[in-house]
Amino acid sequence: MADILRIFKRDMCGIFRNVLVLIIVIGLCVLPALYAWFNIYANWDPYGNTGNIAIAVVNLDKGWTKNDSETVNMGDGVVESLKQKDTIGWKFVKSEEKAVEGVKSGRYYSALVIDEQFTYSMYHGVADNIENPRITYYLNDKKNAVATKITDSAASAVKSSINKQFIKVLAEQVFKETNVISDDMKEKDAVGQMTGKLEAVSESLAQYDAMIDTFIDGNKALSQVSKETGEALKDGQDKLANGTDRLEESKNDLQSTRQSFDSFSADITSALAKVKSSIDDISKQISDANLSQDVNTIQSDVQNIKQSADALKGNIDTLEDKINKIKPDMDDTHVGTLIYNIELVKEQTKSMIESTQSVDLSGKTQNSAETLKSVMSALSSTASAVNDTYTSQIVPQVDGMISSMSSVLDSMQTTLGNLSQTSGSMAQVFDGVDSTLDTLNMSMTQLKGVIESASDKINTTLDKLEAASEDEKADIIVNLLSGNPEKLGSFFSEPVQVSDNYIYEIANYGSGVAPFYTTLAIWVGMTILVSLVKVHADAKGLGKLKPSQLYFGRYLTFFLLSQVQTFIIVLGDLYLLKIQCVHPISFIVTGAVTSLTFSLLIYSLTISFGDIGKALAVVVMVLQIAGSGGTYPIEALPSFFRAVYIFFPFPYAINAMRECIGGMYENTLGKCYITLLLFGAASLVIGLVIRKPFIRLNHFIEKRMEDTEML
């Protein structure tokens, strides 16, 4: 840090020791301020001097004589009106040829020629062969681009004024004709007829008022029904959701039942197989006539048959319990058949068990072979019957009923889903109906007020007619129908009055462009500095210094000079030109932050790339002048500038100064400061990191430029 300050101190001593250098430095500090001040002052109030812009006016209007022999010339009225306005330099010329020639020569920026039939067209706006009042506008686009826009605005203002005058004249004519009808009523015996018609209208209005009351009451009742229906639908939607949950539980239970049945079915099939195998073994042994030798074996097989039959009976009982649990949800006919078949299997199994008991001798008594054959034959028949009944009737019926119930549950779930969706949609519909009814009731109430007002006015008139004399009755009716033509004409010519409310109002155009020209002057000032002052510090007499120390040591000089330039600029804006500024301290701080960013960026470009860096600084300045949004809105610029302007520092500096001049909005100023400082950080990267690979290249380019003996 000490070495950096030594470089800075040496630079300052070099400036103040040499009077000529000091004068040049002072000039460099003042020059950017002059650039900003002259531009701001030149744009201080450009539209305040539009009175010097010459526009020729030619009145060829011949006028028109009305029915009452009064001659009217609206063209003369337009000319007199323009003479009272000094915002434009109106020049009144006798002939159209001279006016057009003056526009061509550049003497006038434009010309307005009022047509011969101007007044006639104004007073015949409702004729069958209507012809618009005509004013011919001549314009010299070549003379000045901005001036033509000003003259366009002036011509548009004249057109708008004439249009309002035309509507006013037309409305006056219509209402004057209405008053003529009213005057005729004074002369004709029409009072009685009008009184009768007013009474009829009053009765009709009373009927309409009653109808509207009925309509409003009906709407209120319908609105109540709509609300109740909507609430009922929402309640039903909740119940449908609960029903859907219960259906899902039923589907899970049914799936569990199917799995249990599959398990029982496997057990029952296994038990039947064991029974059949044991019966076959006993029958084979009896057939081989080895009864005496195989009594123990037969007895063992009989016991196996009994155990299998007992297991079979237990599984069938369990199956029957499962069927009884789901019985309420199944078809009665199918359930009855299934239960009958299960009972049949149970009886057959019971018979099988009893048959085994008849041969269960416990080793004490031996039945004859014939008896055993008979028993085994009965057991075999019973086992076959059990197996046939189970496999051909029970299993298919259970499978069918479970599948049928699953389909029914799926269908019910889909139906409930559709009902829930429909219910939700209907609830929304009824909510919309309720809102519509409320709006309709409001409109009906307003209409009722209009009808009651008209009815009150007519009833008041009828009361006056009843108490008035015959002569007074005509006057009362005429007053009801007639009006002031001039007032009504003025109203219809400009029925809408616009109220202006300025947010962040800027007092003058100069204050509006001050942010742009102040920002531009800061950039120009730093560009001039790097063009006239060396950016590379000399290390002689300072020992061995790092490139970064040389960078910051010389930058401090540029930073100080740029800050002085900026301070002079912003103080002149505030106290010499006296621009509008709501936050002057913030305006000065904004100038300092802008100067810091600009000086870092331009200094880094120059020290890193030499003369190419200076050229880059100029190119960036040119791009920002055209596309920073400083003069024209960025939205009005070509797409290229709209795409790249955010990558330049100008817009953020300009917006920060606008916040200080016009007034602040939330944290916009802080965001602009942060963005400007990010540009400054990027400049340090350019000057300290990106610069290193280009040092030798810059020396080479400088050497070649010196060899030309021109640069």
C-alpha cells in the first residue's frame, strides 16, 4: 500500500510543480462539465420556443348564409383563433400558391389551407350528400426532422379544435330545431294532447317500476335458492368423497377375500386329494386279499381319511363364514345357490366322516372284506361327489361372484367419480349464477332509480299543469322539452374531461435530459484523460514493484481527476443550471459512484489493450449514446439495442440519477449502485488478470505504430 501511495504522491507533485501541466489538468477537469452544461441548457425548454417555427395559413372559405340571413364564416373563426395562439409562428398568407411555394423554399415548415366550402360543410353535417369540412396540410420533411414533428402536433391540434367546433355547431343546430318544435307548441293547441301523453308515460313508468321491484324480489329468491343449492352440492360432494373411500375399502376387502378363497381352495383340493389317495390304497389292499396282514395299514389309512375329512370340513366351514360376511353385498339368487352347494358338500363330508368311524376298530375288531369294500365304495363315491360339487359348482360360483362384485365396485367408483366432478362443476355454476344475479340486481336497482327520477319529474310537471292556467301550461311543457343549445353543443363537442395526475413530475425538459448528459460527460471526461495522460506508471526510483502496485498507483491519479470532473459537473447542474433535483445529496453520491465505475473501466481497457483499449472506450460510448434509453425509451429502439443495453453501465447510472432528480421508488437506487459496482469489479478483472497475456502484444503494437512515424 505504501508503494502505491508513493506513486500517487509522485504524480501529484509532478502536476503541482509544473504550472503548464496544472493549467492543462484544470482544463481537463472543467471541459466535461462544459459539455454537459451546454447540452442540458440547449435542451432546457425546446418546446417553449416553438413560436419561432413558421407555419403558413391560407383561408379560402367563402362562408355560408343561414336561414335567418346571417352570414357565417368558420374559416375566419379558425384564423382568429390561431392569431390568439403564440405557441406556433402562424403566418397568414393570401393565396395557396404562395403558401406552397414558401414550404418548398423552406421559408415555412408547413402550411394549412382552409377549403372554400369549409363553413358550408360544417353546417350541413347531417345532409344526405354530406362532405367533411376540409383543411389541406402541406409539409416539408426535408427542412428539419424534429420541426416536422412539432408542426404535425400543431396541425393535429388545429384538427382536434375544428372537430370539436364541428360537433358543437351540429349539436347546436339539432337542439335549436328541437326548440323550434317547442316554440310551435306555444302556437298550437297541443297542450291537452301532451298532458294526456305525459299521464300515459307516468302510468307506464309506474308499471315498469313495479315490474322491476317484482324482478328484483324474484332475483333475490332465486339467489337464495342458488346459494342453498350450491351449499347442498358442496355437502353432497363431501359425501360422494366418503362413498368413494368406502368403495375403495370394499374393493380391498374383496381382494382379500379372493386371496383367502384361493388359499382355502388349495387346502380343500389338497384334502380331497389325500382322501382319494387313502381310499384308493385301502381298496387296493382289500382287492389283494391281504386283509389279515394289512389290518394295521388299513386302520392307519382309515385314520388318514378321517383326519383329511375333518380338515376338509374345517376349511368348508371357514369358507362358509367368509361367504356369509360378503353375503349382504352379493346377489341373493347366486348366494342361495352357493350356500346350498356348500351345505351339500358339508353333508357329504359328514357322511364320509361317519363312514370312516364305522371302520375305525381301534385294532379291536376286524370287519369282513365285503363290509370294507362296501364302506370304501361308499367313501369313494362320497369323495368323488364332494370333489365334483366343489370343483364344478362352488369354485366357479365364488370366482364368478367375486369378479362380478369387483366389476360392480369399479363401475360404482367410476360413477361416483363422475358424480363428484359433475357436482363440483355444478357448484361453480351456481356460484357464478349467484354472482350474476347480484350484478343484475345492482343494474336493476340503478335502472329503477333512473325510472323513478323520470317519473318524479313527469309527476311534478303534471302537478304543475293541474294547478296552472291554460297559458301557463304551454310554458311548462316547453320548459320540459327545451334546453340551452349553446351549453348542450359545448357538452357534446367535448363530453369527456381528462384529469391529469403527474407521478414524479419533472419541471422542464432540461432536468429530464440532465441524467443522460451528465453520465455522458463523466464518460467523455475519463476518455479525454486516458488520451492525454499516460496510464503506465514509471517505476524508476521506486525499486522493484509488482504490476498490481503500478496499476493502482497510477489509477489513484485518474480516480482523483475523474472525481473532480464529476464534482464540477454535478455542482454546475444543481447550482448553475438549477435543474430540478429532489435528492441533491444522493445526486452527488450517484455521480461519485458513476465516476468510480467509469474510471475503472476506461483505465483498465486502456492499460490492458493500449490504443485499442482507447478505441474500445469510444465504441462503447457511441453504442451507449444510441442505445442506453437516455433520450428515447429503450422500447422504441431497434431490437439490437434492446438486447444489448443491459450489458452497458450507462442505463444504470442514468436511472440512478433519475431517481435523485424525480423522486425515489423503493430500492431502485440501491440496485443501480450494486450493478455499477459489479461493472467496477469486472474492470478490475480486466486490468489485473486479463491484461497479463496482452502485455507483450501491446509493446509490439506500440513499437510498430512508432515505426510509422505518424502514430
